[in-house]
Amino acid sequence: MGQSLTDAANAILNETVSRAGGAPGVVAMATDRKGNTYEGAAGVRELGKPQPMTTDTVMFLASCTKALTGVAVMQLVEEGKLALDDLAGKYVPEIDAIQVLDGFDANGEARLRKPRTPITVNHLMLHTAGFCYDFFSADLLRYRTAREIPSVLSCTFAAIQDVLLHDPGERWTYGNNIDWLGRIVEVLRGKRLGEVLRERVFAPLAMEDIAFNMTPSMRARLASLHQRVADGQLTAHPEIVLPQPPEMDMGGAGLYATIGEYMKFIRMVLNDGAGPEGRVLKAATVAQMASNGLGNLTSGAWTSSNPFYANSGDFFPGLRKSWSYTFQVLEEDAPTGRPAGALSWAGLANTYFWIDRKNGVGGMWGTQILPFQDIGSYPGFVEFETAVYRALRR
């Protein structure tokens, strides 16, 4: 893609950090099956501080963690130690105590009932179990607040023990499903999730700057989180860092990494499971992970119940999207150039990635801003992706 992509992408990054209301700093990278075709950074790691944003800056990946935990699950499936239709309670009996929230009575008390079907591993992988995040559900936020359930950012097991919003298998609802899967991986491997990932995913992919518990070097290169308030102004919040070390390695949201390290994972998917230091997954498993698992159900828009953490939104509104193990799958061609069948997802602090196995390309865009789908960051990602496909067509 060469110089045309470099020039276009550099311009997008510079515009993103220089325009009024833009991002403090951004890192973006694109790759083909062999290696990165673009690497760029612009802006600063924290507003008001001189440290520049660089390509080796460490970021909070948040939900970009999920796909990596999904790999650890599918490795167990390959080995015959786990089946997708297994009952989750077989490995984490605490999940059998989770009930369905059926609203609130006249006195404001939660109405709870037993789910009509038990939760399976497959439900957790596809986000159809009924779990949600409290910043995407006002009812769940009300329930968790009344019972003083800790935030998922506390990285505790107590944080994921709340309620379901519907019966398992009924529909797609985005939530802390993958954190439960991380616990299942730990039970079956007899190790913390971080150790499992380090041995079985990070090592064969030569990924080093990635961890639940940051090394001193990673911490020194960490970009600060920022929060955009109603008037559009940004405030730095360097104090918002997950517990180091965490009580629980949160398989759905707990990793920190550089964008460059995540690109190695993207290339593994592009290369059907192969990494520079060994194979991570069988090619057939990667194909399964890239396929729609929802059937007639769809994944799509979300509604915010907490504007500190998330805006209401959607990716490519109007286009059909499904879910796989564990990515969103685009079922129609997007205006950026991303084709039907491509994979993608994102992290709460405005990190976004896509993986296009058809064309052998992928990319990632990283900023550190709350709320999710920030007006100063997300449009830049869409422009960056468009620039990659425009260069690919040349």
C-alpha cells in the first residue's frame, strides 16, 4: 500500500489530534498477512503533559481482551477438554445461582426468577446468556447499585455475579460473558488466565508488551485515560487504572498492551492460526471462530445508561451484523471498503480493530477516552479504515 497510505493515514492522525475537540493522542496501525503496512502515532499520552504518543505506548484494551480469551477457550475445545455445548455450571457452579431480572415491583424491589434454560459455554461465547454491562442497561444499573455490586473495573469475581436480563439463548446482549469464560479456562488449566495466555497465545505470537498486571516498563509508557464531558471538553484521569495486580484476570476487559502487540494477534487470525513462534489454533478452528454463530439473531446497537462510560451507538447502522467466537461479524459490505464476513470489535476507551480474512488485511486504532464511541476518536477510525482500503485498491 506504500506511500499513499502513509500520507493519508498521517494526515488523519494529525487531524484527529489537532482539531477542536479531537483526541489527545492516537496510535494506528494496518497489516497484511506478513507484517505491518502502516504504523503511526500523533498527539500526547496525556493532555497538559509533554510525553508524546508513540507507537510503543501502552493502552487499556478493555473489550479487545475478549477475542484473546476466546482463543484460550477454543484451544480447550481443540484438545477435547471442553465442548461448546457444555453447561457452564459444570466448571463454575456459581453461575447456576444467577437469576433473571424480570423488572421491579411497586416497592422498587427486583423481581427475580430462575432462568428457563441453563447457561452453556456457547451462550457465553456468543453473548446470548443474558448478561449485560450496567452502562448499557438502566435496569441492571439500578439492580447493581441497590446491592452495591462492585464495578467490573474492580477486577473482582463479585463484580460479575449479578443477574441476567433474559433467558439464555433468547437474544444477543453484550456483557460480562467472557469474564466467566476466563474463569472456566482457569479451572481447566489450573492456572491464572494471564499465565495461560502468556504460555499458549502470547509466546507463540511473540507478544511481550501485553498483560493484566503491567510490567514497570509498560507502566512507564501507559497513556492516561481521558473523559469527555457534556460541553465537549476533555479531562485527564491518570488515576483510572485497573488494580495492579488484579484480584481476578478479567477475560472480558482486563488487558493492557501496545497496539503493535495486538497487531500480532490480528495477523494470527489472518494466517489461519499460525504465529511466528508456533501455531496457536488449527485453521479449521479459526474458520469456525470467524463464522456467524447467532443463526437468525443479530448483534447491533447499544443504549447507554451511564454517559460517563458510553455513548449510545452502533457500528455501520443499517447493516446486518452477527457474532462469532468472539468477534462481531459484518454480514454486508461496509462503505469503508470492509467486506461482508470481516471481523471486528472494540474497547471501552475507544480502541477499535478489524480483521479482513478475505483481503488479508486488518488494522487497529487506539485512543484512551471515555465515553465509548467518542466523537473525537471514532470518526478518525472510520477515516483510517477507509484510507487503508483506498490504498489497497490502487
